[in-house]
Amino acid sequence: MQELFETEIKPPKMLIVSVETEDFFDFEQSLEEVKELCRTLGGEVVGKITQKRQSLQPATCVGEGKITEIFDFCKCNDVEIIVFDLELTPSQLKNLSKALPDFDIIDRTMLILDIFAMRANTAEGKIQVELARMQYALPRLKGSYTALSRLGGGLGTRRGAGESQLELDRRYISERIDALKAEIKQLQRRRSELRQRRKKEDVICVAIAGYTNSGKSTLLNTLTKADVLVEDKLFATLDPTSRSLILPNNQSVLLIDTVGFIRRLPHHLIEAFKSTLEEIVYADLVLLVCDISDVDYKEQLKVTLDTLQSLKYTGKILTVYNKIDKLESRVKKIFKPLENEIYISAKHGENLDKLLDKIQNMVSQTVCVNFLIPYKNYELLNFLNKNGKILYEEHTKDGVLVEVTILDKWAKKYAEFIQ
């Protein structure tokens, strides 16, 4: 009888390489972030090699001596993939591939694109990711690196045939980009029609935005009892999720979870995801979620605000400092929230009641009015109870007298019953 053995699939070993230049102000934080990106993709980081330079070496990003050091390290540590924590130019990628032919070489942008490809679940998400990857790959086809091999998805995909396929690959990618752009235009039209319907029906939209892994999906789950995937990994949620949220005054709003932002988010991704990122642009309110327990939270907040600005969002913002449960009690006392700020723990539910009140105050156009509802119109009392907050109720000989907080549009519609 043949004995069967389980084969353990080991994660590919990865080396991180980066160059610290004068304008690279967040060098150490970026290194930690790319290490986490590698972990998210399923790789094992076995080391990092850095170099200080006034500017990047135009041909290979790093100097000749550093390339030798990289080669020796990779050979001694069985490294399969070299990750550069910056965006390589097509010529740098080509030259590095020639200098280090035994290893897969990817840059920060490729790494993020691979994670997005792995995380995309819906048809829309997959189309957007494929477009971003194709657009990034097209100028990088020339040389020993063949982009089509990576477009198959997955970590450590080996390079393809090379120069003999160059023109064929280029034509295929160009045609595929045109086809994907046409599909995305259709998606944009559908989303635009959906937003117009929401506007007609006076649906208020609240978008959750923020740095990746700041707790956006946890907040959505806690507030709406949704079941969105939550993981302690970057870009755990990629496809936007919408859920109905009932505010304290019984008003229903649409809460939309969106993809997380990150330092130097690839331009191709922002362009490809324009149709879904527009959910933020047209929102009545953005909950800007920030992980207050992260030592780098101020920079992460700045990255998120800069991204919102690049998307041309000009609406209301409520900054939600999340994960206060990770702070010591003495530290919590230091933080004093401003008018459009709040400190919460989405995981443990701390201050979520105050958060709901703030959302209500920022999106609701409510009024407090007195209605006298004749008994023959008793169904109106049920409507007010469902769509407003009844503060006082008294049965009189002429009908039911109620004091209620309700949306201004309903007060105007039933103005004949106002006392």
C-alpha cells in the first residue's frame, strides 16, 4: 500500500530593498508598511537592504555595489522575490532583471496590485484591478520581464518567454485595456443611475473612508450587524459594501464601506477604481476612520485627507479615531475631541452611541413639531413612530397629540396636522 504524505507549501522568501533619498521623509514607516504588504500577500520577509543616496540611480535605482550585496544575500537565503519599496521605471526594471536574472523583481506598486487582484471578489472589483494591472504592465513589457505572466495573478509567478512575444503581448494588452475601459464606463453609468435614484428618494449616504486596516469594516459590522470580512491585514476589504443604518431618530441612512488608502497609492488604481471611489465623492458625509493606536496615525490621517482632496471631495467629514481600547487610560485623557471628531472602539462598542448622535446631527434635517392626529388618521401615528422619534404622546377627545422629532420633509408633507 502506497503511503501518502501531506506536502507543506512554504511561503516564498522575500527581500525588501529601498533607497533613502532626501525627499523620502517617511522612510522607516514605509519599510514597515511594505513588510506588512508582503505578509498580506503570503510571503516571508527574510531581510531588508537599504541605501542612502542623494537621488535614485537612473539605470538600476541602487549602485553596482549594492546590486552585488543583494545578489549574495538572495543566494545565501534562498530568496525568490525582491521587493523594491518604490516605483521602478520600465528601464530600471529591465536593467535590474538583467543584473539579477535568478529572481522575480517587483516594486511597491506591483505588490499592491497583486494584493488587490487576490482580494477582488466581485465582477466589478476584478475588472477594475485587471485594468490597473494592464495599464501598469504595458510600458514595462520590454526586456526580460514579461507582464502577462504576472497578470495571471499570484505571488512568485515566473516570467514568460520574453522579447519574442513583445509585439503580441503589447497588442493583446492594448486591446484588453480598451475592452476593460468600455466595461468600466458601463459600471459608471449604472452607479450614476443608482445615485440619481437615491437622490430622488432622499436617501442619505454616509461613506466610511480611511487608511487600510484602520477598522472600517469592523465599524460597519458593529453598526449594522453586517458580516463583512475582517482581518488584521492590509486591504482585507476591497469591494465596496453598503448597509442600511438606523439612527437614534429612526432615520435610515446608507452606510458604505470603501477600499482603504495607503501611502503612494498607485495612480492606476485610483483611475481604475474611479467608479467605486465616486461613492465617497457623492456622499453626504464621510466618516474618516483613523487608527489612533498606530504611532504613525497623523501621517496616515494626512494621506487619507490628501486622497480625499485628490478625489475632489468637498462635503462634510467626521474624523473617527478608532481603537482607543488599545490605548492606556492615562493616554486617553490627553485626547480632547473637536466638534467634528470622536474617539471610539468599533471592536468593543465604546462611544458608538455618541458616534450615532454625531452622524445624526451632521446629516439630518430634523425638526421638533407637535401633531394633532385625528383618530380616523391613526395610521399617521404609526408612520411617525417608524420614521421619527416621539417625545410626548397624549390621547385627547379630538385625536392623539404628539411631540415628535422628524425629518423636515415629513413635517412639510403632513403640515395640515401641525399644531
